[in-house]
Amino acid sequence: MLTVTAATATERFFLVGFMGTGKTTLGRQVAERMALSFVDLDERIERSSGMGVSEIFAREGEEGFRRRESQALVELVEGPEPIVVATGGGAFTVEANRLLMKSAGVVVWLDVPIGEILARIDRAERPLWKTPQEVRALHERRRGSYQQAHHRLALDGAGPDEAVERLHRLLLGCRRIS
């Protein structure tokens, strides 16, 4: 059983939310500002597997991908360093992952209206992208999981600079300085 202390928990930040909400873009910039390590969970899975996310979905299905995702999360949490983690859109919908992230750090839900998400995401790079109606339904199904995050950061209409600044302020307020 993994034990996480309060001191390390407040040095780990997990960004959750639907695809296209800016978890990777914002997380990378905020981690740099705070002098923290940054990991994009999907990129880590791609490196360790030697396959892209779409290829993993094609070969192993969503279940195989979620298994890999859960293992990668455990490995990150076992690491000692302060970190900002951009998770995949479905990572926080898996109960074991949700419980692990919530006990191991601060979880921030990046909440962007579905209309903005549909306007910005690249369908070619999203294995769960179907029709806009199906994406809306998936977004709605996942909201209940996202609502269990420690913090909700509403980014309705926020430009990139404003979104980075708001996330930075939030994480600074949560950070524990030893």
C-alpha cells in the first residue's frame, strides 16, 4: 500500500478534465513558472509502450490503455519529486486513479464549456472522438467524476495567458513550502 504524506501531497498537482481543455499546455507552462517537473501522462505512456495513444486503443482497446494509464500514475506517485501531471481526459473517471490522485496530491479540474472544446480539438489525435453529439454525451458522463476534484477552475472564454495565470495562482495557493 502506498503511503503519501501531507508534505509531499501538496507538492503534487494533477490536472484533470475533458480532452481539449488545455491540461498539457497550461500544465507545462505553470510547472515551468513554479520550477516543478512536468509530466504529460499520455506522453509518458507513449514513450514507455513505444506506441501512440491511438495505436494502443486500436491494439488493446480502451481497457488496455486504462491499465497502462493506472500503472503510469502509480509510478509517478511513488516518485519523490514535486510535479505537475497533465492526465488524459478519462484518467480521473477510473475510481482507483481518482482515489490515488486525491490522496497523493491536489487535483484541479480544468472546466471548459463543451462548445469551446469542440472548436479547438483535433479529431485526428483523439481516439474517443466520434461525432460532436457523441463527444457531448461523453463530456456529460465524465462531469460527475471531474466534479470530485479538489478544485474546479472554470476557464470559460479565458485566453491562454489568462488561463495560465489563473492556474498558477491556484497552484501557488495550494503549494506547501517546506
